[in-house]
Amino acid sequence: MKIGLFIPCYVNQLYPNAAIATLELLQKLGTDVTYPAKQTCCGQPMANSGYEHLSQSCNDLFIENFSAFDYIVAPSASCVLHIKDHLHSHANEAAATEIRGKIYELVEFLTDVLKIEKLDANFPHKVGIHQSCHGLRGLHLAQMSELVAPDFSKPRHLLNMVNGIELTELDRVDECCGFGGLFCIAEEAVSVKMGKDRITDHTKHGAEYITSPDLSCLMHLEGILLRNKSKVKIIHIAEILNSSPTKA
Amino acid sequence: MKSTLDHATLAEEFNKDEERVDWHDGALWWIRQKRDRSANQTPQWEELREAASAIKSNVISNLHDYLIQFEENLKKNGVKVYWATDAEEHNQIVYSILKEKEIKQMVKSKSMLTEECQLNEYLEDRGIEVINSDLGEYIQQIDNEPPSHIVLPCIHKRKEEIGELFHEHLGTEKGLSDPTLLTRVARKHLSNVFLTRRAALTGVNFAVAETGEYVVCTNEGNADMGAHLSEVQIASMGLEKIIPERKHLGVFLRLLARSAIGQPITIYSSHYKKPRAGQEMHLILVDKGRSDLLARPDFRDSLKCIKCGACMNTCPVYRKSGGLSYHNTISGPIGAILAPNLDMKQHADLPFASTLCGSCTNVCPVKIPIHEQLYKWRQEIVKLGYSANRKTFSMKAMALTLSSPEIYSTAGKTGRWLLNNVPFAINNKFNPWYKQRDMPDSSQQSFGEWYAKNGSKK
């Protein structure tokens, strides 16, 4: 099983530790994982702003980088959803279709493909889960609160395998954090208010860390936490799942 | 009166009073929770949504035939039928009906369509007084402000503010803000209105093609009061309000009030079919952009909307920006996908007033893929040139960099390309990101650089 590791642009540049944790975790689980060096971005920043028509060369580059792999795995639900929903190619639609079918966000790859049932990890902290909307309502990583349907949560399932962890609750289990790509700039006031309210929900329930399968949400929340000199930290789910089994 | 400010500006204004935002957000979230409880208590809720969506798909695919059938049955029942292409034509028809009867006062209820058509202003210019009898709309009318929500028109007003309005306009005691007492005062004023108005106009929730009857759903009974006491009864409806058969009401009536406010059914679901002896009934079928929408395959599903407002209550952006920020009669997520069809330039900002979180789509009782349509409207708006040149320029620069690994990695090394180019990350004090947020530490090497050194060793 050959896995192509897709590290989205902003993760590559701003959150290398989450990327390293993803790589190490996949290696620990015995997979053959490679990072194609020439990758850049999924094209979502343009497309969500209404410029999908400018993202064709980005798409073609993505296809070139990842066609050869059996699976593509990325530590970012939002970017994965974008590829799944919007990757197309004038030149080679067959290759694009194949990619849309074999790309996975890390959590779903662990639960649905590798089907792991235990992990050797230790993270003795109180952790709140932030459901990224694209992970939740796009990739169905957990049940959506709006639907009348049985409850499940893939991130929670994985985090429950970690020693010492205490998962904290929320009043609003899957409310959006307000990042929304360029929304965070164009609608600054509402975006920040949404983020502040998510943080309050987590801190009120005693979370020391906020984790998520999506760093874009976490970057926005971290921005607010840093500005307010909060002690609460953000951490990508890969870093918890890859935490050392012995060190606290 | 059309506002020239965009959603972001109006929302920022709304957010200056954070305590008020919290209150507004909390009030609507409470309604969303009521909706959830109610949905969870209803057997086969998701199947009901599916059925409603399928019935509406059938309706919009066969709209022409159903409308003709509906018209024939209306005529058989003794109702006069009119077709209006736009707001102007609709308003002229209402005016001509009233003029012929020399009616100078009309009571109105349950009609967002006539708000869209600005019927009140049109009639007032011609010397006809109109009173909105739904309590929320009545309050908005007194305050000379459009509704901020299609089901809860004055949800953005606190009871103290309503007390102040009543004091000013209806002569209540200063400082009175008890909702029950205020409602009694309004009821007293409105009873007199009902007794003296010769004409009553209502909207339509469901128009049954099979029988030629239409159904109006209210909690206050005001539509009935107006209609029963009038000698001229007028109904205005958008073309999309059709359902094929009466039995389909069993699906829609179960969904409507539960989705809207978590109530099993509206207190009144009134069926109107034939005029009483001595009464006239008129029904106006209004296009106003509906057939244009039908001709847009990517967007026609928005014609399924039954105007429950669930998408507004669940939308965090709506809750934290207020309905009036959308500067359109229909606000929130559904307003943001309906408005560009009517005037893309005026409403070019609305599809961007969303994080595309998708909660709206999940609560929609007729399963309109609202957030997918928001995404598609963004593409349309940009393609047709309603986006700022500056944004287009920066998007082109971004696309160029991201399509070339060489430019990208050089740019990345020379001071983190992202921090200089991606709009939310541009590191200067003019960037709105930094008004209330910081960026993470970016001094470390990128993963790409780390992997080049360490990746192969593993």
C-alpha cells in the first residue's frame, strides 16, 4: 500500500509539527508513505472565493503529484473535501476521478482504511474536540447534530485510544468556528465573534487543549487565543495520536 | 428603502454591541434547539424531508401543468385569478381590485412576497392604508423597518424596545415591557382594524393544484380574522407555492412548524377554497424572478423553499450578524441564494456572507443544498464581473504561485510566502486578521524543508 502524503500549503509553512506527527504516525502503523516534494495547494482559497476557474493548473499539478499512489492522506479535512468535491481536469478527467476516490483525511484513513483499534499514545490532558465543518458535514467524520440519526464520532473513537486523555464536553457540539477561508478577513467582526464563542464553550468545560482534524479552524482559534494571552492551546489531532507513550 | 452598505459593514456595526449579539445569538439558538427536539420526536423525520424534497422536485419539473390545473380549479371555485410578471404588475393588480370597490384601508398578513414587492409603500402612495396584522410585522411596520427574519420579523428587538415603540405609537405606559400586556394592547388595536377593514390580503403557504384551495399557516389566527371579516379577500403567492395534491399537506404541515420553531404544527392551518356569499376572492400568481430561477439548473432547487426560516436559526453568521445586515427582505442563507437571482450586482456580497459550514443544508426540510448553492453563486458572481479588481489580481497571483512548485518553494523560503501572499496571513497592521488575532510562530522550517533533510532517514 503506497501512500502519498499531502501536506496543505499553510500546514507545510505554519504547522510543520502536525505534518511531522502525521508522517510519523503513518510510519508507526507500518505504511509505506512518501511526501511528493513538488506539491503546493488544493486550490480551495481561490475556489471558495469564486475563482474556481483559476485553479485548473493547481488541479493539474495535484494530479501529477499524486496519481501514482494507492491512497492520498492529508491532515486537513477541509483541503481533502475540496479535492473530493472539486478536483477536475480538462486534460485527464479519468485521473481526477480516481484521485477524488482515493484521497482521505487522516482520521478517516485510520478508522476506515487501516481500521486501527489501538494506539500506543499518552496525552494526560483535558481536550475539547472542535469538529471542523468540512470534516463533519463534508466528510462525515462524526454525526451531525442537525440530523436525526445514530451518533458516532471517528475523532472521538481514536482519541479514546489515547492513555490519560480526558475529553471535555461542549454546549454546542458542532458549531462553526468562523474561519471560513477568506471569510475570516472579509467578515472579520463575525468571524472573530464566532471564534471567541467557540473558545468560551471549550474553556467553560475545562479544556486545556482544543484539537481538530483541521488546522485552518485551529489557526483561527489560536489567533484569538494568542491575542488574549490564553493558556489554552490548540493541537492537531495527529500530534495527540502520535504522542509518546511514556512521556507525559 | 435599499441600503447601500454591504453585509460585512452592517454586521460589523451589529457586532459593536457584543452583549446584544450574545442575546440575539442565544434567542435563535434556543429555537434551533427546539427544532432539534421536535425533529427527534417525529418518527421518520429524515424520510419526511426526503419526501418533501421529492414532491417539490416534481412540482418544479412540472410547474407549468400544475399552475394551469390550479388556475382551472380556482376558477371553478369562483376565485378570480391574475398573473403578475413582477412587483409592479402585482401591485397594480391589488390596487385595481381595491379601487374598483373604493376601498381605502386593507389589512394584510403572512406575506413576505408583498414585502418583497413593497406593496405597502405602493398603496400608501395612492392613498390606501395598509396594516400588517402579524404581531411581529405590525411591530416592524410601526418602527418603519423591514422584517429581519421571515418567520420572526422582530426577533432582533428586545421587549423593552418594543415597549418603547408601543409607548410612542400606541400610548402605553412608559416602561411597560411585559410581553403579555403588550400583546393585549396590540390585539385591542388590531381587533378594531379587523372589524373595519373591507379588504384583507394574505400570503399562501401551500396551493393545492388538485382542488384549487390554498392553505395559510399562522399562530395568531390573524389571517383568518382578516379574511373572514372581509368582503374582498386577496391572496398573493409566488409560482413555487404549488403542491400537487391535498394529501401532500400531510408531509409539509408536519415539517413546516417543527422546522420553523419546533412546534408540532401551527395553531391555524386554514384552507381557503370558495368565496362566501357576498364575498369576492382574488388570487394573484406572481413570477418575480421565479421563472428565471427555474431556468438556472444549478439554482432551481431553491424554488423548493417553504419559508420556514430554519436555515436562519441555525446559521451562526445570521445569529451573529442579524437579519437586517443582509439588506434583503429574505435574509440568512436562503436569502443569500435567492437574492442574487433577482439582482446580482446589488446582492453580490451575500453569497460570501457564509463560512459554508453546511448546517443550513442539514436543517432544510426540503433538502435544498444551500451551502453548495452559495459556493456556486460565488463562481457566477466572479465570472460575471461583480467582484472587485483588487481581489481578482491577488487571486491570479495566488493561482500562479500555487501552480508552480518552483515559485512556491522559493517564495516559501524567502520569508514564508504564505505570510506575504495569502490574504488572511499577510503580515501587516492593515490586515483585518490582526485586528483581534495573531498569527502562529512562523520562524521554524517548513515541513518540506524538514522532510528534505529527515524524511528519507525514517
